[in-house]
Amino acid sequence: MIKKNAATTGINQQPVIINDEPSLTNPVSQMATEAQCRSDAFVYWCQETRLPHPPVFHRKLWEYGYILQALSETGMMSPGKRGLGFGVGKEPLVAVMAQRGCEIVATDLDLEEATKQGWAGSGQHAATLEALNDRGICPRDRFAALVKYRIADMNKIDPDLVGFDFVYSSCALEHVGSIELGLQFVKNSLKCLRPGGIAVHTTEFNVFSNDATIDNQQTVLFRRQDIDGLAADLTSEGHEIVLNYNAGSGPFDRHIDVPPWSAIHLKLQLEQYVTTSLGLLIQKAS
């Protein structure tokens, strides 16, 4: 269950918006921040993913921690829970989930399409099941018994992918072709869930402008207006989502990273925009 309190519980089927300092120990739909990357929860998940170096203030690591913590707090990281991952690449998330007894269907583009889009050449595409456990996070036999790998197009989700307890993606929905397609993917991903199931997605978020942005390219930047519209649509259908647009108050939250990238990589310059990672936590209507 997505946690809300009496002060933030909406009526009249309106999206709930709060402005507290975001926390990993009570996650909602929120941005990566310095305080979260200093938390015990963040350090814990960095250790669980067998990070080959000490935790740093990097939004990609925050995405891993956010997804795992959100699933843990909603009761999804336990034996027998069925999860579906989209655009999994070579992320360690599948192995962490399997190590805890979750049954996972891990999906990604086929190799030819991944090569066309540059993911295979950049080492961000996993063409085999073994590549998803290359850090040895989950015992090999356990991993083989609990994880299945298959090809899937996020713009055309196979109709048999249904009945899951949770679905997730890490920085994938901004690469499906456009803002409109990315928003539609989030809605379509809920069709894969059982009633009351949990969806957790992370994506690029434009903190520079709520108007001008990047669209219809290989990487797009979602604006607040896009997320607000998505939340309104989801809430009108009975799904639950709580939004927090607090961008953090620490000095690293004000740092804008530029090439060559540094270890403080929570917000960065992309063309003329400043972007960060935004997590979406949604509970499907019961």
C-alpha cells in the first residue's frame, strides 16, 4: 500500500501532491536527492547490489535504491511474489529480487533492435539470462529456477504478460520514442498487474522547464505537466499515486553536473536543460 497520512489523502479522486523532503524510508513518486543518497537505506541497497565501489551521489544508483526500497516497503520483495521487469539491460535488480525469492520475468529489446539503438554497443543490453547475475548476487541454481528472460517491446507489451504482483523499469520509458509513448507505457504496464499490484518506474525529469523540453528523440525529458496529467488519468481510474516535486535542499542538489561527469551526478545538463531522475510509485486499483 502506498503510504499516505490524513493530511495528504485526497478526495474527489484528485492526485495527492506533497512537498516534504523526499525520503527513501517512505517513498512516493519523487526525485533523486542528496539526503536520500546519505540515508542508511541507500547504503544498504548499494551493498545488496554488490556495488564495486563505495556509494556515490549518482542518480542511477539512486534509481536502483528507490526501486528496491519502494518494492520492499510495499511488501513485494518476498518469496513467491511475481515481478516483471522492462528494459532490464544488465541491471543488478533482477538478481537482488531473485535472491529474496521473487519470481521474475526479465524483458528487453531483441539484440538487433538494441544494436540499432546503440544499447548493445554501450554494454547496456543483456542478451542472456546469465548476464543479469554476473555479480553473483543470487546463487546460480536459485536464479535459474526463479528468473526467466524474454524479448519484449515496451510499446507493444505481449498480452500474456499479466497477473504480476509488481512491474518495474529503471530509466527506460524515456527511450520509447516520445513523451506520449512513455506515458502510454506507464498506463499499459498497469495492465500487467493483478488488482492492487505495484508499479515502480524511474525516468528523466526536466527540472529546468515545465514548457520547453526534449521530445520525439531517443531520449526525452518529462516535465511536471506530463507527470501531473499522467497522475490525473491514473487517479481517475482508481489507481493510487502520491507526487512529491521537492528537489532537495542540500548543496549537491544545487550542483549541475556537466561532461566530464563527476561523482556528484544527481542533476546534470542535457542540451539546454537540467534533468534528474524521477521515480513513479503507483498502486493499481483493487
